[in-house]
Amino acid sequence: MKSKESLVRLYIVYFLVLLLGAGIISQIFYLQIFKGEQLKLDANKQIFVSRKVVAPRGNIYAANEQKTSLALSVPRYKVFVDLVTINEVKFRENIKDLSDSLSLLIGKRSSKDWRSLLEKQRKDSNRYLYIAKGLRNNQIERLKKFPIFNLGKYKGGCIVLKSNQRVKPYGMLANRTVGYAVENQGKKAILVGLEGAFNDYLKGQNGQMLMEKIRGNEWKPVDDNLSIEPIPGSDIYTSIDVNIQDVAEEALLKQLKDQKAKKGCAVLMEVKTGFVKAIANLSYDSKSDSYFEAQNHAVGLASEPGSTFKLASLLVALEQGKVKITDSVDMTGKYEFYDNYLTDGGKVYGKNTIKSAFEKSSNVISQIIFDNYKDAPQEFIDGLKQIGIHQKLGLDILGEGLPLIKEASDPTFTGITLPWMSIGYELKMTPLQTLALYNAVANNGVFLKPQFVQYIKNGSKIQKEFEPKILNTSICSKSTLEDLKIMLEGVVERGTAKNIKARGFKIAGKTGTSKIAIGSKGYGKQYQASFCGYFPSKDPIYSCIVVVQGPTKNIFGSVVSGTVFKEIADKVYAQEFKKENDIKNDSLNHFPYSRNGDKEAFLIASKTMGIPVNDQSNPSSNLISTRTGNEAIKLYHKKTQKGLVPDVVGMGLIDAIYVLEKFGLLVQPVGSGIVRKQSIKAGYRINKGQKIILQLG
């Protein structure tokens, strides 16, 4: 009986569920067929929606005292007009003058055409008529004073939308290292260089803006308390010095052109900190017959380094007590390994020391390593791994090439692998990985991670600071280190790089020339020429590497890359010498050097630094010139006159751009530092949109 009752209950539940399902299906059917169009119309009546407002990206600055911008976001504006909100009488009275003004400022249409367009769109009740985009600050200030528009945001109908345009004031200078970031909605972001590596800091926090649907798919911004202002991104302060960067790029470009080479890179790094001061990467483009920054070769180009690797090979042999640099070797010019051999390019040096062999870059080093490690090749590999050159440096910039140091157990490790490895073949390293090794020798054995950013600031607050990062506290003993330094200095004093001996200071380094592998096909006819080293050899300040691939006139590292190294070293050392003298001279002054520019910013800075100020400028002055007195820095009014070119000599770049753009001029900066010369002299009459070139220094 109980089972019969349970069955009845089950049937009742089943029937109720079935009835409910049928009701849901019928309701869906009703909504889709009979109410579908009405629901679509109701949805389209939703006239308010919150839209994303992209935050201004933080700026990227160079390491110069002037904190020159390598990349910055500049405001640009789109303009629309709500023709419905404008009073009929005001519209009729001022439409001609407004049309004349728009024709002068924006162009594209004659005054008559602008009037015709505005009248027609008003008749059609257009509340969001597009006027122009890409306008600058000074143009917006003029536009807001136009007839009708000067009635204000609500009565004048003028709608101004601000956006930010990414600008690189120095164009291609360090272009690939500065990089870019493209965040595609729904897709993986494209992150390149410093823009990509520090995107989370730079991008800021997006805001929200309430938008009102006008018609079709047109939306107009609404002033509303629900809108959220975007928060600008943090600023990145790099270690790149634009003056040194310019020197490196010019020297590299000149040599690439002369050699008609395929590509090349040059990197200069501070020995004690590992901070990169300059990084140039150039590739040849056959279509434009010119060189440009296409890839970051210094970071990503993992290739067979050639003879620059002999430093690592002898480091291991010396450290493990296999050899001494005073040991005698016979440089016969040909060294056989089973059915293969290496040569010294037809030269026979005879008997001498290992030190002399290194200075001459003799391939007898392959014989030395083979003789000492042929029965235990893994011992040699382990010695290389103890240095730390078998793994990535962990650079902040994405795309670091993977170094290749074969294990003795590797199936591709043959009888000739050991001697070939010892002179920089059958292994791979990027230029920066090679430079990090040489920098460690210069830095008394401390192996540092190369870095590009010194600190990150959010407003006036330092958000993150980067200290030198040690990857290996000691790559070898002090005695081995001294031997390596003696040999590296000897390369330039007596060996393969004596052509780059400098005056006034000594260079230490090593040349490298290697054939470029073409995959499984072996080696082609093209070479890679390198020079890596540091200067001055006693108490080094900078380490540097230059790598050139595919030179056509000469293949040797001493000539192709060594020449570039010397030019960089000469100019940088001269700058350092001048800097030291300037510091000595400046120490005689009571107060630091100050620039002409914005008065409010100067007063804030001077108050923060506790510097006394004697303000002799007008109370309403925005621009000032400065002069250092015995008891204070004196401020004077810097006069500007409407319609005439202002004097911006002595200002920083950002202040100068702000002033000149406000006067309607297009600014093109050249060089770095403060403004030394302007192409249009102060006091000349301004033609709107005229270009003015600023020489910085």
C-alpha cells in the first residue's frame, strides 16, 4: 500500500515539473515571436551607458640632469557641437562669425561651407556634430572664445573630449628599448621594450564617463557625478643618458653604412651598478636603403660570439688550476682535432706565453682547453656554469635570447665540440650576456644584472627604486681576476686591438670574429665582428660591447667594432672629464644652477630644497628668468607679447613646448638639455602653425 502511495506522489511531482517546463518554453516562444521586436525597441531606448576613459600613460625619462623625456603623453582634443542646445536668436546672430572662425582655425571647409553644414545639422537636430580632432591646447583655448562657443558648455553647445597622444621627442633614439604597448581588447597585449616591461605602472587607472545615446550608434558625454576621472600612470626614470645614446647611435650608424653591414648594436653600461647608459640597435632596410631600430639585437640576438668567449674559457682553466698565463705554448698556426682543424688565419706566432696567445687571439687556446679537458669535458662545462653565463640575465625587457652552453651528455656534443666551444662556437650568447661577463671582470668579479630603470615615481612620491642586482658575488678568485685584467689590457696595448689605443686613458677588451651560422646548412660567407671591454682599464667606469653582423669591407672585430668602441669611449670619457671639472667649478657657487621657465614650479622646487629666493618679478608673472646671486636666486619677469615669438632660451624642453604651443607654434626639438638656440628669434611676428626648431644642449 505504501509503495502505491509513493508511486502516486512521484507521478504528481513528475506532472508538475512537466507542466512548469511547458510553461517556460511557451513563455520563451511568446517573447521571441510576438514580443521580440518590441523588446528590441525597448532595449534601444536605454539612453545612458558608462564608457571607459583611457588614463594618460606615465612619461619615460632619460637620466640627464634635465630629465629629458624619451616618451610622453601629450593632450590632444576632439571637438563636437550640440546644435540643439544653442538659443535660436544667438545662433542666427553669430553663425556667420562662428563659421569664419572655424574656417580660419580648422580649415577643410570655407566659411560658407561651414555655415551651410551647421545650419543643416541644426535643422536635423544633430546633438553631436563632429568638428575636428587632434587639436592642441592653444587651439582649444582659441576655439572656446569663438562666437556661440563662448557662451559656455551648456549654452554654447561646444563639447571637448580630451585624449592623449604618445610622443617620442627624440624620434628613433633608443626607439626599440623605449618600445611600445598595445592593449587590444579581448586579445593578448603587445608589449615591447620599457613601455611593455613597465606597462602596469605606466598605464594608470582608467576612468568612466556617462554617455547619452543621441541617435543610431552616436553617444554624447554627460556631465554627471557618476563619472570617474582617470588616474594618470606613474613615470619611469631610466638610466639612459641621451647624450651618450646619441654618441653610440651615431658611431654605430656611421660604421654600418661604411661597412654596408646588415645589423649591429652597441651597449654602454656603468661598471659599478649595471645600469645601461646607452643601447643602440640598428638594422638595414633594403626598401628604404636606410638603417632603423627594428629589433633589440642587444637583448634578443643569441649567436655564436667567437673569440670574445676566449675570456670565459681561460677564466675556467685558470680558476681550476689547469694553466697559468705565463705558461709556454707553441702557436703553430694550425691545430688538429680528429679530422678537423682550426687555424690562426695563416699566421704563425711561434712559442710564447698564454698571455701573448690571448692578446693575439690565437686559436691555440682551443688546443689548451682540449688538452686539459678532453677526458673530462663536463668539468669545463661546470666551470662555465659556476660563472652563471649558462642562464638568462632576467632582464626587465621581454625577449631576452636564451644562452646555449651544451652539457657533455648532450647527443650533439662531439669530439670537436670542446675545442670549438672554447673559441666561441657551438654555443650561443646575446651581446648583453657577453657584456655582463666582461663587466664582472671590470667590477672585481661581481656579476651584475644589466638594468634600464633607476626608479618609478607616482607624482612626487617614489613608488619603486631599483638597486644594483648581484647575480654572482664572485665569478672567480682575485688572482684569476688580475690575470684576466692583465690580458684584456694587453689586447689593446700590444695585441689585435692596438688600433684603438686611446690617448689619456687605457682601454681593456677583446676582439671577436666569427662566421654566422645558417641553421642546419652550416656556416655561410657572412661574419659577425665584435669588441667587448671596459674603460679606463684602471678603476673602470663603463663597460661596452659593439657587435656588427654582415660587414662587407672588413670582417675583423678590431676594425669593424673596435673602431665604434673607441669613438664611444673617447667621447664619453671626454664628457666625464668635463663633468668632473664642472662639479669642481659648481662647488664654488652657493646655490645650484636654475633654469628659466614656469614661476609656480620653480617656487615649489626652491621651497622644497630650502633655497632662498628674491622674487623681483611681477605678481602676475607666469614666466620667469633666473639669476644666481650671493644670497639668493633672483627671479625676473620674462616678458611675452601677443602675436610675437617669445624668448625660450634657457628653459627646459617641457616649459618651452608649453609656451610656444600656447602661441600657436609647432615645436621640433633637436638634441638634449636646455634650450640653447631657437630658429625663429624672439620678437618676430608669429604665423600660426609655423614650425620652430629648438637647439638643446
